[in-house]
Amino acid sequence: MEEPTLTVDELAARAGVTVRTVRFYSTRGLLPPPVIGPRRVGHYGPAHLSRLALIEELQHQGMTLSAIERYLEQLPADLSAHDLAIHRALVASWSPDSAEDASRAELERRAGRALAEEDVDRLAAMNVLERGAAPDTYRVDPGLLRLGVQLLDVPIAHETILAARTVLMEHTRSVAHELTRLFRDEVWGPYRERESDPEHVAAMKSLSAHMQPLVVQALVTAFQRSLKEELRAAFTAE
């Protein structure tokens, strides 16, 4: 685990927010306290950065600070910076404007490293980016880029990534379909039968949109726990 080495100014700069924002989130209990080092200077680490990015993304999705507090309270206490980054990436995926255009130079700057064509192919297989029409142009998902770059150093064959992507797409599509059906049949349908006021109907539609981050949290938390149990069973049985 990486040691906390960032000052509050460095943390704010890396996260793209102000120091005042960091301190405000800290007073609300949204950020854990820093590690106090020599000269009583507080130091922050990757977990603080990932948590701050998640908070900003939840606000971008329209959640109030009170709702964000409740969201964070439901997260397991032992989540790593990597786990928090997964939550942030999945929450960001609800936003249709999450992908951004980037040149090859900008892509490598954001990735923090030079990228070979094989690396770009692997990132594309992980749905981190898509190649643009012009050479060396890309459509990049910023929320997934950091995770994708970390996975570049994992010895996984390109074919295995594609196979895993197929499995995930099939099963997540099935889950999304069933959850949508459940909401439509058990919540939306009965509500429309009882309520005809257009303003109330619009409010229900808005509520359903704001529920999406909470549904993502429930799904990813359940998946992480299930995956840990499956991996533990698979590798302890040998």
C-alpha cells in the first residue's frame, strides 16, 4: 500500500479542486483525516485522491452532500484506492458526456506513460477508449483510464481480456434488463395508475435517474464481495 505523501495543496491540485473544497469535505466527514507527519503537516494518499474523485463524480451526477454522505457510509470500510476508483468509474459511466476526445500526446499525458500500439489495443478491449476517425485520435473514458493503465502491467493475454469483456457485457446487460423490468412493473406502472399529475410524474422520472448511482454502488459492492469469495474458493481449493 502506498504511503500518504501528498500535502493538501498537492492533493487539491491532483484532484482538480481547491484546498478550500478539500477542507470542507473533511469537516463534513466525507474525507478521512490525513496522516500527521513531521512538523504537524498532514499527508494524503491514493485513497484520499480516489475518494475525492468519487465525491466529485457523485456531485456531478446531481447528488446532494447529504445523499453523498449516506452513499459513502454504505461503502465497506476496507475499500482500497483501487476499489474506490472502480466505484467512481462505474458511477461516471452513467453520464453520457463522460468520454472525451484526446490526441495521442494527450492520451499518454493522462496515462502518465508512453503507450505502444499493443497497449492501445488492450485499452480499447477494456472499453477504456475508442479510436477516432483521424490517426492518433481517441475517445477516452477518463474514469476508466487510470484502472486500464494499471491493468496494462498485468500479464493477461489480449484474447482473455476480450473473453472477459464478453462475459461482463452479457451478464451486466441481463442484470440491467431485470432491474429495469422490476422498476417498470413494480414501481413505475403502479405509480402511473395512481398518479396523473404531470409534475409528480416528472418528479418520479427524476428520482429514477438519481437512483442510478445508488444501484451502481449496490451492484459493484455485491460483485466485489462475490468475486473475493470466488477467488478465495478457487485458489484455496488447489
